[in-house]
Amino acid sequence: MPCHSIQISNIDLGAVLPAVLRDAVRGLGFDGDITQGAVSGRLALGGGVLAGVSLSFRAGVLSVRGRVDVDQATAAVKRAYSKTLVTQQAKRYGWRVKPGINGKILLQKG
């Protein structure tokens, strides 16, 4: 792919919770509220690589746009969403949440 090419990917997230997606995207280092419009920022894609990416969310569809492998960027957003949702629900039901190894979380009851 030429370096001047911009890739775009649209992913139907279905019944995603907008507030959780907003918190997940903020956790990735993006400023702004993705539920109110597009946000732009630099996304860590592993190996210390930061890539400029634009994200938008409308009618249940997440759009990822940038001069990067959008599949990697999309996977990073999905992982962040899952991690945020599990963390919020665990805390809601009284579990303790601790950081784990390699970006994972450790849950302890009570």
C-alpha cells in the first residue's frame, strides 16, 4: 500500500453501549466524545508503533480511518471496549479490578 493511501473500515457494532465505547476510546488516549462525532489521535498498535487514526461512531457503526492497518486499529478498539465493559461490570458487582500482565486485568471477588 502506498504511504499516501488512507484506509477506511466500517464495522457494525450492533448493540454496543455508547458510554462504554466513549470510555474505551478515551482509555486509548483519544480526546473528545466519540458518540458526539469523530475523534482523532494516535493509537498504539504494538511494538511501540503509534499511528494517526480517526474514529467515528454513528448508528451502531464504528468507522476507522487512517494511514495504518485498519484491521489492527479496529482490533485495538474492540479489545479496549471489551476490557472497559468487563471492568465496569466487575466493579458494579463488587469485584476488585487490578492491572495484570500485558494489558490484561485481574478480577478478585470481594
